[in-house]
Amino acid sequence: MAQHFETDTGYGDQAALGLIVLSTDETMEPELASVFGPARVPVYHSRIVSQPDVTPETLAQMEADLPASAALLPREVSFGAIGYGCTSGATIIGEDRVAACVQTSHAGVPVTNPMSAVMAACRALGARNIGFLTPYVADVSAAMRALLEQNGFKISGFSSFEEAREKVVARISQDSVLQAIAELGQGECDVVFASCTNLRAFDIIEQAEAQIGKPVISSNSALAWHMAHLAGRKVPGPGRLFQL
């Protein structure tokens, strides 16, 4: 005889979040867990195939795989927002196209990505002049700079580690990131943006802000903040951005 049971709303009826993570990404999930875990926000993850080297060509390949990756997120969940976790990929594919790919299986759900989130974060902070740090090779960084400038921002300082290999980017020390941010922060910028979801920055954001006296955002901090904002959730996180 079957045991009697009742049902309730489960975890997925709380303005939950969806996250599409690159198969090569080792950093996004631990960093975002430090934001959404303490706030007890349910986050459902899917993966998308990405190549070991970051080039415009490998980034563009992800567009075809996005609908299938989004479809692996549970359709029964009431998502408050879904994030596609690739700053450079969103730049190459385009914000509107990323949203359309995700919404093939999650119609009407707000969709964001780190590049859209960074621009929203800069506007919320009242920042127009950006000190811009990337780990990327030159042509990928150039595409991102162009997109920011097309949207009304000024790149007042730029620095890059010029590393194409994802496994190396994930192992760039946070001391190296802090040093690069500190150098950019001495320039005439309103904010320093450390790009790439695989670049570790969460543990040094507040230290960097104290050192340069300006807001510091990373791809992951901006994405976490924007996803929560779109879903109407208030969550803790590193730096001035989460104090808004």
C-alpha cells in the first residue's frame, strides 16, 4: 500500500534563479554560492560546452548550444531570473540573442549576462569612467571595450593578463588581481571592473575598494547583483554594489 503524502511549493516557488555555467568555469559557482547561499535563494545550474581557449570563434560557437543548455533547467520552477555566465561570450553573441536563446524554453523570464549586468551596475553606481581589467587576448578585450563604449561608457584605463587558457585564468592569484585593480584605480576612473567569470576576485573586492577609494565590481559580483535585482531579491555580497 502506497504511503500517503501531501505536496507543497518546494524550493522552486521562491523566485528561484537559473544559471548557465561554462563547462570550463571553475570560479563562478563557488563565488555566487557565497551570495545566494546565506540568503537561501534557490539556484539551479546548467552547463554549456565551452572551449579551453577563449577566442572570438570559440565564443561564437556557444550560441548554437544555448537553447539546449537552457532547456536543462527545470521548467516547473518559477524563475525570477536566469543568467548566462560568460562575459566575453555575451559580448560576441549579443545581449538580445542570448536572451532569445534562453527564452526558447523559459518564455517571459528575465535573462541577464555579466556584460549586461556590469553596465546595469555601473549605471546604478553612477559610474561612467571605467578602469577595465581583463584576462583575455587582445581581440576579445577589444570587442568588450567597443561594446562598453557603444553604450556610453568611457574606458579611462585598461590592463590585461592576456591569457587565453581558461584553466590558467582560473588560477591567476587574487593578489595579482588586487595589484592590477590597485594600479587601474589610481587613474581617472569612477569604478574598476575586473572581467571574466573565471577570474577570482570576491575575496579582494572590499580590500581593493578600501585601497583605491572607488567601487570595484567583477563579472561575478555584477551578475549576482543583477540576477537578484531582476528577481526582486536582496542578497549580501562584496563591495559597494551590494549596499545599493
